[in-house]
Amino acid sequence: MIQEKFNHIFDSNLIEEIKKVGNIRTFKKDDIIIDINQPLNHIPLLLEGNIKILREDAEGNELLIYFLEAGETCTMSLTCCMGTTKSKIRAVAEKDSSLVMIPVLNMQKWFNNNESWRNFILESYQTRFDEMLDAIDSIAFMKMDERLYKYLINKTKLHDSKTLHIKHQDISEDLHTSRVVISRLLKQLENEHKIKLSRNKIQVL
């Protein structure tokens, strides 16, 4: 699986090193992979599944920052690892997922002596930075109904399906608002013929 997902990104020597030092882990949907304030000794490379990256406020409310797909890594974890600090994010399995965990020391060593790894890390930083700017823009400039519809569209792309099996409460937690607001806006989107609602299921039209 490592070969399949990263052969086009890493050179053959690096893939062999990843096979030697990497630890394959599997997680069920909704499992916490990395938690806030957790010491980080490894960074994850996602082999299969999707992961959502969340921040938490002082009251314990979560806010979705971005999603990870197979073949990607969490650059917020990378930043913490480089500074040998604790995690500032929570990574949760969006669906059943497999990862290879890379020890921090190897990550730092490869950054200095392997061009394919260094390019991967720098490109990952750029991608995640753009996504965080997009998240900030959405919060600052978009109305909640626009944020909600964009969230649903992104979900369909992640799951490769126009039908989403998701509860209103789960959406409200991701978007940091109330379930009542989400239910009202979903009904509004249905009236606009953008979605179709049924029990714990949303079809994006």
C-alpha cells in the first residue's frame, strides 16, 4: 500500500526506508488519531481513508480546519514535530483509515538529505496553508448557508458520493454552530433544490 500511494511522490530509496521504520496503524470511523496536547513522536502519512483536522476553543467546542485524503500528511503535526512541541490539533478518522506513522527523527533526517521528501513536505505546507486561508475566508466572509453548502460539496468529493450519511449534530460540531441552525439551513437548501433530506442522510443534487 505504501508503494501504491507514494510511488509517484517518493524515490525508491525513501519508500524502502519508510517500509523499514514506518508503523502501520488502522483506525475506525470517529477514532481520535492525534489529540490536542498529545506529545508527538510520529507523523502520519495517510494510506487509506479520510481524516478531519479540528481545532478546539477554551469551552471545548470544535471547529473543522481541513480534511486529509490518502497520500497526504498533516502539516500542523509536522510543525509541532519540528519544534518538538505538543499537538495543537485533533485528528479524527472521517471513515475507516490506515496510516503509516513515521518517527520524528526520520522525518527531520529525510528533510535534510532526501529531495523527494523535502519537496513533499514543502508542497504539503503550501496546500494546507491555502486550505487554512480558505477556512478563514469562509468564516470571515461567507454566510452560514454558503459555508454549509460548501461543506456538503467538499464531503461529497471526499466520499466520492452524492449521498452523505451524516447527522445534523455532526455537521453543527464541524461548523461550530448549533444543530437548530444547521437543521433550518438544510431545510432552506432543500427548498432551493440544492439538496434532498431524509433521516440521517443528505443527497446533494
